[in-house]
Amino acid sequence: MGIPSARVRIDQYPHQFSGGMRQRVVIALALCINPRLIIADEPTTALDVSIQAQIIMLLKRLCREHGAAVMLITHDMGVIAETADRVAVMYAGRLAEIGAVDDVIKRARHPYTHGLMGSIPMVGHDAEELVQIEGSMPRLTEIPTGCAFHPRCPQAFDHCRAERPDLMPVENAQVACWLFDRAAARAVSHE
């Protein structure tokens, strides 16, 4: 696990370990039962960037060696870009878009994913302003009918307000957005 002096440290208390060391212990505990799937919820939160990279690399290596898959739950798109093969973007507890990481990051289709990616500063791009998604996230007890994102979506139309979209195939991804449903798009163009 990369913990120096492990034989001595085994008898120490959690408060005697750094955040990165505690995360390594948690990963070791998860791997003890030889799982086929590890669900890692924000495994790098509150760790500095160099320790984040070490933890992610350790998790990837150990899972590869143990034959386990990792489901990584995070808000950090940098971590996703560096570690994941596929990504599922959620909004208000619902899937908005699923696809290969490069595809979703470089060709976001759902308006929420597009706004999310536009709000991240990119090295080497001289953007005057970052994209801001207008409005605020609904409370989970007050999710609107239809598409949960429609009150904040600049492209929303009547169908978005009335009916919740299911994931539908769009090229190499799946998107829960009426903009990609041909019948709904035709209905809008005829109005």
C-alpha cells in the first residue's frame, strides 16, 4: 500500500496518519475481501493534488492486480478525465449522459453536461468568461416534472417540461434529453 514502516504503524491510531495514509488504509480494507467492484465515493477529497494522484494510481494498480472494477463517485472532472474509461453525469439524482470519458468531456451533448464542462477552466484556452449555469439545483424533494434540468436549460421546450426523457442512444453515448429525440424535435419545429 506504500505505507512506510508498516509494521510499526499498524499499532498507531488514525489521527497519527496523514489523509493520504488513511485513504491507503481504507483501500487496503476494501481489497481484503477480494471484491469484484469497489465503489469509491470522493476518494481524493481534502487531499493535495500530488497525494490525489498517488491515491488514484494506487487504486487503479491494485484493482487491476486484484481484477476488481472501480465505480468512482466524484465532482472532480480532472480525476474523472485521468482515471475513468466511462462516465455517467447525473443531475438532481438522475442520469443525464453516459459515455466514454473523452467523448463526454470533448463532445458533451446534454445541456447540463455542456454547461458543466464549460464551467471548468482549461489550461491553454484564453476564455474571457467561464460558462455559468443559470439558476440553482432543485431540492430533491421538489424535482420538477419532466426533465429535472428544464428550469435552468436555455434550450428547454414544452416537451421538456411535460415528460421526463429516458436515456437514448446518440452516437457513442446515451443522453436523457428531448433535443435528441427526432419525434419531439419535429413536434417543436411544427409549433
